[in-house]
Amino acid sequence: MPADRARAESAFNEGIKQMDQATPTNAVIWRVDERGVAYVTLNRPQVNNAYNGDLIAALLVAFDKLAGEPLRAAVITGAGRNFQAGADVKWLDTVRRASAQDNLRASRMTAEAIQRLNTLPIPTVALVQGACFGGGTGIIAACDIVIAADNAIFSIAEARIGVAGTIIIPQLNDAIGVRQVRRYALTAERFDVKEAHRIGLVHEIVPLAGLQAAGERIVDHLLANGPEAIAQTKTCALRLAWGNLEDDAFAGLIESHAAKRQSEEAAEGFASFLEKRPARWNPAQKPTV
């Protein structure tokens, strides 16, 4: 086994070990106020809150801890200038180089984090600023209400590096409809907050300085309603949704997600991203002689 792959597998296996132990880190921080409102912050601002094994593990820990709290609502935010700029591609490349079993496990834990957010029995509010790419669009599609700052920008970007965002497609289908998914997940193009609002990914646009206040206004509306009525309404909505997957369908999405990451196309996609060049399938890539 090449030395670089051995190092990658060793690093990834250590990450998986930490994930299995559900060790909390500061990659996600949370608090619960006296009203029973949880504030959950993605906290890797130095890399635009890109997700890796630590952030996924910390999200699952947060959901476990919050499950024991008498909650009324949850507010999801990103630290720094951006909400969540997709996956940490260096980490994904490490996952790609790992064993098939560990690669599958990473996809399963990522999918479980999105699915648990989607099915929380309380209303969830996402406050989005700056970049919201790839998995970030899955996070907000899994939330009930999305308020975005006027500087927000979006992209369902997975196909650009030769992977498939299958584990977030059900939530995106619910949020923006199949027709819009068929455009934006296939082109991987970036679109601004006005377009995100037009297609239904975002409910409301506010000035960046007013984002937190807008979130509190929504929380006030939620707290004025009967918590059992809210839970029943949300359960009914989810029962009829794309994201309400049977176990077999959920497992199939995870398996296809993991398999695509270890494909030759994905290997080229990661290499092109990390080497800052067009991928070989891009006509902009000049042929080598």
C-alpha cells in the first residue's frame, strides 16, 4: 500500500473511532435558553464551516444531548461569515482512500445527521449568511423555516467534483421540488438569495444585520403555538414527504452515496479540486501531450 494511502487510512480510521465514541468537539456548539429554544452553531469558521468527521460526530452528539431536553424549537446557525460551505474536500479525499466499510460508515453517519435534523419533533429554523453549498443546502432543506441574509449564495455542488449528493436529494425535493433539483443539482451552478427565495429554498430574505432579529421573530411565532399541535402537524407533513424514507430506501441512498465517492470519476474530481485545475471531463481542461 502506498505510504500516502496508508497515512490517509490511519487518519480516517482514527476519525471513525472518534465518531463511534461520539466525542463532542467544539466543531458544533449549542445552548438551550430558559424558553426551551436550542441554539446550535456549526463552528468551523476557519474553513467556512465545511463538514468533516468531527463536525458530523459533534452534530450527532448535539442531537443526542438535546433529545433529553424539554425543547420548543431549535435555531441552526453558522459561525463566522458563512453558513456552511459543503464538505471539507481534503477530508472527503481521505474518506475516499479508506476501506469500503469505513467509507460506507462515513456516508451513513452523514445521512443520519441530516435525517435526524429533518425529523426532529420540534420546529427548526436555519439562519443563513454567506456561502451555503453542497451539504449546507441539505441542512437547510431539512429545516422547517429558512431565513437568509441578503449576502447568501447557494450551490448544490456535489456533481462538480464527481460525487453525487444522493443523501440530501429527498430533503431538497421536499424543499424546492424535483424540477428545481433537476436543474441545480445537475448544473452545480451558484445562485443568489433571490433565486433561492423564488424556488422555495429560502422563506425570507433580510439584511445581514437583521438576521438574528428575524430569527427571534420566527421563534416568537413558534412559541405562541401549542407544542403538541406543532409536533402533530410536522409529523403529518413529513409522513407525506419525499424525505420520509423506508429503511431499505434510506440504506440504498447511503450505499450509492458511498460507492460514488470511491469511483474513478470522483478520484479525478477530488484531484482536480485539490490541484486547482479543471477536471478532465471539462472542455476547459487542456489535453496533455
